Amino acid sequence: MKKRILIIGSVAAALCGGPALALQNVANTSQKGSLLIYPLINVDTEDSSNTLIEISNDQNTAVHVECNYVNERKDRVDFDFHLTGKATYSWEVLTGSGDIAAPLFPSGGTFPGNPAKGELICFATDTAVQNQIAFNHLTGTATVIALADTDATQKKQAFRYNPWSFIARDATGFPAADNTIQGTAGNLQLTGANDGKSYDGCPGYNIVNFMPNGATLDGVKTIDNDLSVVSCNQDLRQDFTLHTTKLKFTLWNVNENSFTGTWICVDSVTSVGLGPGDRSTGLTNGTNFDFSTLRTDNARYQVKGVPSTQCPVVPFGTTEPAGLLGVATSSLALGGDPLESQEVGSTTQGAGLLPGFVLWDTAGTVGFAKHHKTAN
């Protein structure tokens, strides 16, 4: 018995001496939550694109949900709806048709970017839309489709991804009780703190495994890669403050050789073309994503949102560190096709933790009614 106690004690001491075992308190794409962020919405007419949204309630009781579209040029529109117990509501973004009366995706804005691409952010509120609340039963999907991809052998394409999900936490770090008002109205704190006011924190950086542009492996050739990414510093208010960061990339090939010096200055929602045919303006050393540079059929990259003096003051202002949420996509040629056969995509993988926030106009905020549209 003494020997057994000694062994158990030694194991406990070893565990205590290593990294601390903590509750999961960072957003991911496999859990239910009170806040869902979809980093890629696409209604671009170039490929007759559209995005189908699903949001589900895995609880027996109903909840009110506030949603916000923001396009890459920072135009935005918000709407809300009542999601009944165990229900799933879906709609398509291009026309807003479906189970709710969703507004059209915003098409204006004054900042650089594609107005037909952007993000969707949804979270649980009280029925008066005055406070964000804990309701850790929301899940969803986004299906990005193209009905007329003119530069592909397969004109009709689609892929699906899960949104990033944030749990509202109580003072012990566990999921907060349903309908608990979470923090100050209009300010979702994404810190992972055990204070009864916060939501899960954001990944400190993202990891993507990918085939380099131009690489071929067993009949699969990668034409190009892209990254749709949003920061965790989100200001959804009508009178918003622009939040910007520098995306800093580090790449590794199969031989564990690292490649640095790739970066681009961005704001809170953007798509970055990483391929030679659609490489984003402002991406420094973008050839690091090419097979001609990496020289292996597979590779991975890490991307972080960091402050930088390299970003021009106009239009980026003062850049800041930012947690990131991403969807990585690739155009593939399959089985010897001379052109793109399929566009595939999946969410990035997160690691580490950085704090963030979501600011929004509550029902009591001046200007709220101007573009607030209630869904049925």
C-alpha cells in the first residue's frame, strides 16, 4: 500500500511539475458556443458565388440571436431572430431567402477589399437585444458554392466549414448558465478569463497544412492557395473604429527548412491571395508559398497578427496584435485536368491565446434602428 501511494504521489508530482492542465478556454470549430464567427462569406458574381448559412440550437429552450454581416470594405448590416428549441435555421446570403428574413449582404464601404466577400458574426442575446447572454448551445455551418466557375473544368463547386465557436464562461471557468448576462452590454470580451464576464479567448496564431502552389502529389496538383482571415478585434458598431494588424507568415517544408519574411498589412476582415495568379497586392515575399521555393510536395505555415511599423499609416493607422480566425482554401487540378477541378477549403487550426473583443450596438444605442432589421 505504501508503495502504491508513493507511485501515485510521484505521478502527481510529475504532473504538477509539468505544464498546467487547464480547462479549454480558446475558441475552436468543434464545440458549441454562445458566439459564432464565420470568416468567409462569398457572394461574388465572378463565379456566381453564394454562401448557405445554418445555425442550430441544441437546447430545448429558445434563444434570441443577433447577427452582423461585415464586408471587406467595412460596410455592415445587422439582423436578429428567435431560434426555437432544437431548431435549425438556414438561409442563403445572396438573396436572403430561407427560414428567416435575412437582409442582403452589404455592398458598400470605403476601405480596400472585395465588397462581395466578408464575415458573419452571430451571438446569443436577451429578447430585447440589449444584452449579450450565455447560451452555449449554438452550432452552425457555412457552405460556399460557385455555380459558374469559368476558369475550372468543373463549373459547379462547393465546400463546407464550421464557424469558430466561443463559450461564455462563468467565474470558475466552466460554461456559464443559460441566459446569464455576460459582461457589459455591447462588449463581448474574448479573453478566456474566469471572471463570469468573458468568452473564450482567441488563438494566438493559426497553423495551416497545405500543398505549395504548383506542387503535384498522386494526381493532385495545387494551382493556388488563399486565406480568408478575420481578427478577434471586431467593432460592429455603426460608428466603428478600424482595427488593423500585420499578418506575419512563417513557412516550413517537409525537410523542416523555415522560410520567413512574408507579410501583409490587413484590417479586421480580408482575403489574401497566396498564389502566383491572384497574389494579393502588398504581400511581401509571396513566392514563399510556391513549390519552386519550398521544393517539397507538402508544407505548413504559421500566421500571426502582430503590430508593425512597416504598415503605412494610410489606410492602416496604428497596427496592433490580433488573434486570428481563418479559412484556408486551395484550387486543385485532379487527374491531369489542365485547369482547376475543385476549390476546397477548411478552417485553420489555432494555437496559443490572445484576448480580443466584439463591440456592437445594442437596442438602446443611438443609431441602432438605422440599419437594424428584425428577422421573422
